[in-house]
Amino acid sequence: MLRTNSCGELRLTDAGKQVTLCGWVQRNRVMGGMTFIDLRDRYGITQLVFNSEQNKELCNEAQKLGREFVIKATGIVAERSSKNPKIPTGEIEVIVSSLEILNPSKTPPFTIEDETDGGEDLRMKFRYLDIRRNPVKKALLLRHRMAQETRCFFDQQGFIEIETPVLIKSTPEGARDFIVPSRMNPHEFYALPQSPQTFKQLLMVAGIDKYFQIVKCFRDEDLRADRQPEFTQVDCEMSFIEQEDILQVFEKYAVHLFHNVKGLKLQKFPRITFADAMRDYGNDKPDIRFGMKLKNITSVVKGKNFKVIDDAQTVLAIASEGCSEYTRKQLDELTDFVKRPQIGASGLIYVKFNTDGSIKSSVDKFYSEDDLKNWMLAAEAKPGDLILVLAGDENKIRKAASELRLEMGHRLGLRNPDVFAPLWVVDFPLLEWDEEAKRFHAMHHPFTSPLPEDIPLLDSDPGKVRANAYDMVINGVEIGGGSIRIHNRKLQQKLFSLLGFTKEQAESQFGFLMNAFEYGAPPHGGIAFGFDRLCSLFGGSDSIRDYMAFPKNNAGRDVMIDAPSAISQHQLDELNLVLKEKQY
Amino acid sequence: MLRTNSCGELRLTDAGKQVTLCGWVQRNRVMGGMTFIDLRDRYGITQLVFNSEQNKELCNEAQKLGREFVIKATGIVAERSSKNPKIPTGEIEVIVSSLEILNPSKTPPFTIEDETDGGEDLRMKFRYLDIRRNPVKKALLLRHRMAQETRCFFDQQGFIEIETPVLIKSTPEGARDFIVPSRMNPHEFYALPQSPQTFKQLLMVAGIDKYFQIVKCFRDEDLRADRQPEFTQVDCEMSFIEQEDILQVFEKYAVHLFHNVKGLKLQKFPRITFADAMRDYGNDKPDIRFGMKLKNITSVVKGKNFKVIDDAQTVLAIASEGCSEYTRKQLDELTDFVKRPQIGASGLIYVKFNTDGSIKSSVDKFYSEDDLKNWMLAAEAKPGDLILVLAGDENKIRKAASELRLEMGHRLGLRNPDVFAPLWVVDFPLLEWDEEAKRFHAMHHPFTSPLPEDIPLLDSDPGKVRANAYDMVINGVEIGGGSIRIHNRKLQQKLFSLLGFTKEQAESQFGFLMNAFEYGAPPHGGIAFGFDRLCSLFGGSDSIRDYMAFPKNNAGRDVMIDAPSAISQHQLDELNLVLKEKQY
């Protein structure tokens, strides 16, 4: 080893020892005859001291060291005269007797500090410098710890991690596949997996009754801020179980992670049906760190000749606790918020239920005080509350009310990232009607089993069938989702046919799975967690990108290595491919 | 849970308990009024009993259960009258009171037994049935255990597992890349990584001083029996270290694995230079479970008018201990062995040094007994040994002698798969001359550092430069290899130029790495282990395929899911690609 100790390790008890440290120059200060260098490595910062009276030459050398130079310094650990209580090594310094420059550095394009002056693009281009910054390094350390704890947990529970293949078959149901031309099989293509779904089901058929894998998955989607073309899943599957078993095992997993990684003790997760979640929160991934449930007040508000309300399919109210003193400006902000195109409400009605018992609303000319008191009752508001009311088409207004509720939670400081409120959402619809394509889509995926009691509805009213599916939601974020799977060929065929597959399409894409079901497939089900998202939740960040070492930008580019890029004509020739005129 | 216990769990102490088991019907035997079913799951086999006198209907149902039916059976654990000491549950049986068929099964295309009647192709097509067989299941369990132990070891040593990207840039040095067309960046392509080499070096520049990852890598090579297009590496890198540190850390890793997975205690690994390995074994990955080193006897055998010898550049001898009584037939077999095209020797000379002191050879008419006694001395043979001699061109004959040595080791039972003989091979040449392309190739890869003392030779005699590189070899198999890396832009540029890169090529492919070296790159180095190979070594098998859940065949096909396959015109259009007339 080039060093005897790390830069985060030395304490007052080490005083007098000769040590050798390696690291990067964080700061270089000259104070009178003394030169002080903060030396940084993965573990911390240690102060190096050079005294020009004792060794002028060495001190001159030290003065020339620029930021981010890599050096090796040997010296004696000594107690500091002015201690720095902010860092663990703050009681000591190293009085350097010899110094070696292991590698010089150009001036970095941004400062290597917790708060840097570098913008996102620059930091991504020089990601290897960005990772030297504490917040990014800590995010990667957290991710490692979470992966390690995940594996230990599942190993202890008897799960086996099995690597499923990355070069698989294209089955373009759902999102787009990334495809990989095969040179050895001309004009044929592999696809990168969107998830190991079919393989983990085959492992259940194979008798591996508890499988897990932390695994890269791929989706060729147009990227939003929060999506990456490659992402990581904690993928799990079990045999001979029912939904209740899955919820228990994976709730235990979440409890284990929160305990071992964050030192938090979670209570038993509440469970809520999809239907109730939509009713109370307008959302199938409700943030239950706070209440302020949506209240449907349609029946008490109609018939007073106020057209907006009378014409509305649905009227929803949110009682915002203690907000009756909101100013005109605050109310205008909220109105602007709900009228934003991505929210899409046409306006916002408010009723202030003041602490003195008086009522003030934006609809005073249509409604009497008694009318509005009925609104209060229906909205379950109390004196001091502000009632926010949205009216319009059910679907649109429910979504808008959900967003407004989250905004109010945010404004009221009820969405503290250090508070964690997990829950299970169950009984999702099996199918979603796609008005444009005039056909059903699978809400989860085509392998999801219907609830047994709803199977008869598959023939009579497929849109009503509930799935044996469940999501784990924490703080308004879907952390994991899964289902009990179909393990019977006929039922699987029926599902494919409801989803608009011809028999031939189903056979060519998923014949291998349906065949497998005929050779003794056990009842099975599972779940997959979005690992990047889980890490960002634990780290208290909204961006999954912060928790990936080398993420891609919104155009799917790695700007550091400059990928994707052109390839040679020789490579294209070997793959029997020709580039076509660009479409745009 | 559908079951209370697994099929491997119940013991005599459980007698009297009511249990519910789930699993697959392994065997169904009717003996008089009794029906016995061996029920199998991941954990073992338990005997179920049905008595037609007690419950005729249930017994009839049981008799109809075919092989691989999935059933759920409830009953009482009872002591067996005729115990089976071969299985852990052999002292008990379950007297069944209720039975449910969870899923029937077609008759499987091969028997689900340790020794099956299914050929490789059939087993691969129905891999989900193959995995139900003990040897395959055990291989996957071993792999899981090894991955888990690997992660625990590196975690405990302060290494961080960091996921590097799968969609990277094509840098077609070395093997062929698999490429992935980008839809969002038309006419541009990602490549799948052949290894995370450049990313792990960037992580060192980023200050992560101990990195590891168990990671999928990809090579589009024409497949040999032992190669797979996707394979798994244990990839590691460290900063502020020298070769000695790397050897110590990763020797400790191997010792840990052998201890924790196989209960074996390994001694300190011997180290040997590449030059000595080639001299003594004709091979840079010597199997040192046995001796029989190659002896160069060129100088003592020439000048007796035997043309084969006199014309030979090199004459090598192997003293095969205790083989002086080999028969004509055995010697003919060995001659045939060395004359096979893949070995390529033109013939084999033998000298029997009998225990009675007499000598018999295939070259008696050219050499006197005294001549042959000198051969003995040079070959370090003793009475009872058989000396096998190969003569010809140095390179060809050394390779042939290496193969012959391994064959003799095999014949003499000296290559016991339960004995493990690890070693380090060091001081590899940095460059290999490619006679065809008239240029140097990197023996390891272009990022490998020369030995410091050999750097001056880069200008004067590059072929002589030794690399700061090392391989871990166990039982004749290269398990891991690595090097201290270049961390200086100028030296890296020089290497690229020696390897025939133009400045522009080097810049466009690896500019990001050389730029990174200018911002404070620490001295660093690492190693990568072939995880599939390591698993097969631990499992005592020659085939890595046995240790992968879903391997591909020699044409790179997954015959179970039938991949690769054709994709739709729509997919090709979106990627701006056209298929070209096939070349073959």
C-alpha cells in the first residue's frame, strides 16, 4: 500500500505516530511561515502542515500544489493548536517530512465541494470529478449498502439469486425494446429485457421456489426527467404462496431495509384498495404522510343556479387544516396552480371557515351561509380550515384534486422527506380500456392473475375484473409492484386474447411460457422494486440520477464517454445492416 | 403459504404432526392396497402414503397422479416401517388425508433424475424441467452461495459495489462488440460492455478507492464449447496500491471462498513468472497439481545423425513417473494423441528407463545406452520412468509438450477435481507481435502498465517489455487476471500509438479516459475473475454452461425462448435500419 492510513482515520490517540497519507489536495493555505493543505480521500479530510522555518524547500514545494493534485505525504501526527470540531480528524494534523506528487491535476472545471458551482451538464461530462463530491459519493455508498442489505435479507429468507439472460427475445408488448442484431444469426435480433418476468416465472416452473435478483432492465422510451433507459430492479418471485404471503415477506424486507440502513422502525403497513385510494386521494399511489382526503360533495352543492357546479359531473373538496387565513395572493397562487395545463382545472372555489365562526367564500353570491355550512359538513372541515373545491369531469377533476392535495401538503410542510409512510395498494383493475386503440391493455402485465372470484367476469364484463395485484407505495411513490401470476395455459391464452393478441402472436411471443405451464407449473407470484427509486427515497432526493454512478441525460446520451456514437461500416456489414435515410 | 413444511424438512421428531406439503410427483408406486408417492420440491423428497382400506377414493385419486403433477397433500407424519437411510427424510412418511391437484403435467420429455435420458439439446429446450434435476439445481445454488460470499467478503474489506452502465460506446479493440441501435439518436449505436474496464478506472479517478462489481459482460465471438456471448465477471479495482497489495487482497478472496464455500484451507499461493511457466509447463496457466515439468534436452541429444532431432529447433522431454511398463498400445495412443491436428507434433519418441536398469527406446538405432543415460539425467528421470520426447519448432513443440503433459497427468489420475492447486503467474509480456497484421497487440489490454524498470524498452525493444500484470490460475484454468494500470496521459498515448492507433482514433475512442488522467488520477490497478468459470471449478465441472440458468448454445441461440428472432418492420423503421442481403 502506498499509504499507512486513510484521510478519515487519524485521531488524537494517534499523536506521535509516523504515517503516510495519499489523496487529493482540497485546499492550500499559506499563513505566515506555515502552509496548510487539506488532503481528501474517500474517507475524509486530514490537515497537512509544512513549516518554512523547519524545511523551506519542502514548504515551497507544498505551496505549489494545486487543487486536486494527487499526493503522497509522510509525517508525524500532532495535536492541533486550533481544533476543528466539524470533522472527525479535526483534533490532529500531520507535520509533513516528505512529499511526493503522484499526479498533477489541471484546474477542475467546477469546485469539488458539497455545494458546487458546476451545472448539471458540466458535472455529467466530468462525472469522475462530480463523484469526488460528498453528496454524490454518499449516494453511491448508500446504494451499495442497500444492495448489500437486500441480498443479505433475501439470502437469509432462503431466496436464491439467479442471473437471467440479458440477450433475450423481443416481445414488443408494453414499452419499446432495445434490440441487438445477431451477427451469427443474420437478420435476427436479441432484445434487452424490460424485466426478467418470463424467466422468473420459468424458474418457478423449474422448482426454484424463492428467487430474487438485483438486475438491470432496459426500456427504449422517450425519457422524462425521472426515467433512464437502463435501470435496476429488485426482482422477486415465490411459489406455493398467496397474496397475503407476498405482502408479509416483502413488507418484512422494507422494514429490514429501513431498520438496517436508516435505523428507523416502521409500523405495520396499512392496506387500501385501488378503488378507495382513488376515492380518498385521487391517486393509486397516495402520499399518506398527511390526511386532507378528497371529499365528494357533489350531492350537497347542486341546484343553486351556479352553472359551474350544476354542470359538473363531480365536485371534490379538500379541507386544508388551519388555512382559513390564506391571503388573496396565496389563493391566487393556488388557482394558478390548478389552472396549469398539466393540472387542467378551469378554476378553484374556496370557502374560508374562520375560527370566529364566520364564513367567506368565492361563491358567496350563489350560496347562503347555511348552504356553505353544509359544504363544511360534507368536507369534514372545522373552524380555521380552508375548503378548496374543484368541479368538472370526474376523471379530470379527481386528478387535479390529487395534485392540489399534494401541493397543499407541500405548502403546509406535511411532506417531510425524513418521515416515511408506507402502504399497500391492492385490488387493481386487471384491464384498462384504451379509447384510442379500442382495446384493453393489461394494467400490470399480461401474466397477472385475476382475483379468483372475478374470473367469471372475464367473459361478461372484463373491465370490471380485479387483478390479484399489489403495489407498495411510500410517500406517494410506487416503490414496488407485483401480482399473483397465471399458471394455467388456458387462462393465459384467454388473457392474451382479451388483450388483442391473435393465437399466432401469443404463440410466437410467449409460446415457451404457455408450454411450460403444461409441465407442472406451481401457483406463484412475485414483486419487483424500482431500486434506483428506492435509493433516492432513502437518500431524500427526488432524482434517481443522483443514485446512479454514470446516468444518461434526457436524450439517452452518456455525455462523458459520448455514447451512443457512429460505428464503422465494417461493423454494419458484419451485421447485414444498412442505415436508412433519417426520418427527422 | 399453501404448505406448512418443505419436502426436505420432516424428521422422526415430527411424527404425529399434521402437515401440508406441496411439490412435484417424482414417483408413484402401487403395492397391494398401498400407494406411495415420492413428493419432490427444492429441498428434498418426502414419501406420501395412501391406504385404500382407509380411504379408497383418495387412494384411487392418488394412483392417477402422473409424473411431475403439482399437488398439495395434507396428512399426519408417521414413522416408516422400512426406512430409507439414503435421504434425510427417510425415517418418516406422511399418511395423507386430503389431496389437491394444483396443476397436472404432461409427461416430461426426459426423466427428472440425476442421470437423465435427455440429450443436451432437449434439456436446453426444456431448461425449466432440466433445472428441476438435482445436479443443475445444485449448480445454481452453488453459484448463489459463491456470489453471496463474494459480496460479503468485498463489503467487509471496504469495497463498494457500483453498477456501471450496460449501454456504452463501441470501442472495437479486442473482441467484437454487440451493438444496440439508438432510436433517439438516429444512426448512432450503443455497445454492450466487454468489461467495465474504463468505467472502473474512472471510478478510481473519482476517488472510490475500492470498487467491485459482479457484472454481466458481452462478447460477440464465434462460440467455442466453453464460451458464452454473455458471461459474468467479478470485477475489482483499487487505488494507492502496488502489485503486491493486489495479489494479497485477491489471494485472500480466493482463500475466503474456498474456506466458506468448500470448507477447504488453501496454503499461500506460489508465484511464477510467465517466462518460467512457459519453460517448465509450456503454458501460461500451468496445472501444478502434479510435476512432470518439461525439460529442454536439446543440447544433449544432437549430433548422432538422427535427422528428426538434428533438424529440430528444440527437443523437450517429460519424465512420466512409473510409466516404464507402458505397452505398445499405450505408447501408440500417446503418439496418436500428439499427432492430432490440434496438437500438431509429427511424432513421439520414448525412452523406457526400466526399474531393472535396462533401457528401451524408439531410437535405439541412433543412440547408445550411454547416450540415453544422458537423456535420463537431462530429463531428471529415475528408474521406472518413461521419458516422452518431442522435437521440432520451439513454439509448436512447447505447446504440444504442454498438452502431452496434461494428458499424462490425466492418465495417471493426477488431475483430481477435488484437489485445488492455485498460483499466481506474473511478469507477462506487455505486447504480442501479430505476424499477420504486422503490429503489436496488447497481451492483457491497452491500459496495462509496463513494469517501471522496463519503460525505457518501450522505445528500443517494445516486444521485450514486461507488463505489471498477473493472472490467478487454479488447476490449469485462468480464474482471474489483472494489472496495474497506466494513470498518466502521455504513457497511455504512447501505448495506443505502439498498438497502431492514430492519434485521432485514440482520442475518439478513449479521449474521455485520457482527459480524466489529467485531473488527478491516482495510481491504481485491479483484477477481474471469470465468475462462470470459477463456479464450474468449484462445482467440479468442465462446462460453464452447467452453472448458468439459461445458457445459449454454440450458435448463440436460446433454444427455449427461440432467440434471437426476427423483429417487425415497424421496429426496424423506428431505428432507421434496413436489412441487407445476407452474406451467407
